[in-house]
Amino acid sequence: MAISRNLAVLAAAVLAGLGASPAQAQGSDPGPFRDGKQLTMLIGFGPGGGYDRWGRTLARHIGRHLPGTPNVVAQNMPGAGSYNAANTIFSVSPKDGTVMGIIARDAPLGRLTGQTGARFDPLTISWIGTPTTETNVCIANAKATVKSVEDLQTKELILGETGAGTGTRSYPKALSAILGMKFKLIAGFPSSSDVFLAMERGEVDGICESLDSVHGKKPDWIPKKVVNVLFQGGDEINQEIKDVPGILQFARTDLQKAKIRFLYAGQGIGRPFVAPPDLPPARLKMLRDAFNATMKDPEFVTEVKRFNLDLDPRTGEQLEKLIREIYATPKEIVEAVGEMIK
């Protein structure tokens, strides 16, 4: 009888375990999305730009891959080249996995280079992942007097820029100092879409912006030669535009090359999604796992292709490693470039 009772108790326990959720059965964190809680997706720029498109696209799909399938609310928080959003995520947002957001690829360099407004710590903020890496290009209206990199030595090119911490500002400012390029920057644009509109109106000549953003918002501009692609940034040549010169080939000294490599280090950061620091490990894993699963979600992939975006994801762990490598750059290089882009 005792044996029978023990077997019955054991069978009941097994059945209870089978009927329980994985979180209950294993005693793991069930996640924060109980009682109708939602995930807030902060977007560090105004509507219409590349960051807004990536942020809203991820927001439409990531909820399916989170425990409890929460509603995801995208919220634009423009200002200061996404520093407003980055600082909010770092210092204000709850550290429970209910808030994440997308910030500028170059924003993590701000604290390193002493940029005003960069009050978040890239070494402790939680890196969730990026859906793509970047090739930044500087483009000019076909009607502009500047047709090539060589022209930039003698002719002025008027560019629109979207604020400190973004490549639209930091790349041309630094290249003016390093290589003597004659860029004139016009500030005050909330997003690159506003700069593109200003280009169509003839108010500015061009912009330094990511290739996928140009393709996504103006897919006919490059094929129809509405704009000239003057050069592409970074160490590696993007084979899609392999005939466009890389900026490194115009460096005349090893020191210039080192400064340019550091300047464009953010391209590997892509379109980074981050969350507050000091998340419980289970919550950080939850967000990273959901992000990684979304990158393979057929519905997400289809939408990305429809927007002409380049899907080439990196994990949160890969971004975290890259940030630490960037922050190991020799101090003299960091300080020199930091002064150039202030």
C-alpha cells in the first residue's frame, strides 16, 4: 500500500510538471509582461528616417518572440542625435526588460570623444543587437558643382545634418579636418528624410548617410544618377557599389588612416538596439533571444526586403565586444578625432 501511494504521488508530480509552463517547471524568470504590461520601443530620431523604419519594423514583430507576446509600442524621442533617447534608456527607463530602443550608430563614440550630451556609458548599457551593419556614403545632387572627391578640395558642398552623435555630422566634420574637404553643414534636421526633402528643394546639396537609408527612402536616386556617390566610408569596400572609391584611399599618412578608421568604427555597430544597464541576466537574455529570433522570422524578413533594407544582423554579444575594442583605441587618436567632431 505504501509503495502504491508513493507511486501515485510521484505520478501526480510528473503530470503536474508536464502541465506547467517551462518557467514554472524550471523555476526560471517568467518575464515582465504579465498583467498587460507592454514593451516600449524608443526611437532616437523623428519619423521617416532609417532609424525610425528599423525601430518600427522590429516593434511590429519582436513581441511574438517574447514571453506573454506583449504589445510593443514604438515611441519617437528625437533630439541631440539620439542622445536624448540613449540617456533616457540609460538613466530613467525601468531596468526590468520593458524598455528598449534604437540609437545612432555613432552615439556610443560620444562619451569616448567628449561629445556634449553623451551622458550614457556604452560599456555598461545593455546591447541587444543590430539588424544590419552599415556602409556610409556621401552623396551629392547631380546638379551640384562637386562631382568627385577631388572637387571637394576646391569647391564647397553644402550638407544637411541631423545632430551631434550622427554620421551626418561627424563624418564630414572630421574629414574636413583630416583631408581638407570643403563641407559646409546645415543643422536642424530631425531626420535624414528631412534632409532628402531639402535636397529635392535645392536647399542643400547632399548628405553623408547610410547606403541602406538611401536605398530605403529614395531607391531610384543612385540607379538613375539623381545623385552622385562621392565616396564610401570604412575599411571594407561594399561590393554593391564597388566602383565608388573608399575614403581610406585618400589618406596620405598612416596617422590619417588611423583617424579615419576610428571615425568610421561605428559602421560595424549598424543600427543598434539597446536596453538599460544592470538588467537581471534572465531579462537581458530574454531581450537578446527575442531579437535574434526576430532576425530569422519570415514575416520580419519579408517586410525588411519590401523596404529595400539590408539584413545583416549582429548579436548583442558581438556589439558588446566591438564596443570594448573601440574603447581600447589609443588615447591620442580618440582625442584628435573627438576635437574634430565637437
